[in-house]
Amino acid sequence: MAEQTKRRPSGVTRVKLKEPSLYDVIMLNDDVTPMDFVVDILKEIFDKPNAQAVELMMKVHREGSAKIARYPYDVAKTKQRWATERARSQGYPFRIEVEQG
């Protein structure tokens, strides 16, 4: 977190913490990656309960893409990498994008 420090004449230092910017994690549809695999990714990497994972997977399937989560940049990119690596290891073209929210 970025810090901004203000000195006051009395010698008291005040630190204001700035919340990190949040980024949207967008999952994209493809015609190859199995639905069960996508549900597993949503549950295991993005910590979604089963019902929500199925709902998000169907939204991606019907609409072509869906925002599945929102995190600080480093968390979003790490989860994107984990999901992509798992998909590639199984030969799927699965894609996730990270966009500033």
C-alpha cells in the first residue's frame, strides 16, 4: 500500500494508507475447454462455492465472457497465471484477462 506522510508542527506524524486499485478478472468462452474444468478452476483457484461456479461458467458459456472476480493487481495476475498454467498442462485454450476495474 502506498503511504503518504504528513508532518504536523506538534511532531505528530499521520500516515494515510491508500487502498490498492482493484482489477477485474474476466473469463472468456471457448469451444474446447470442458465445462467441468471451468467449474473446477472457479472453485479451486477463485474460491467460488459450487453453485456460484456453475452459474458463472454458464454465464461465460452463454454470453462469451464474464467478470468472475475482483482483486488487487498482483492477486489477479497470480490467479490468472495459475488457471492458465493448469489449462495449458491439459491442452485447453482456456483464457482469462485482467482489466483495471
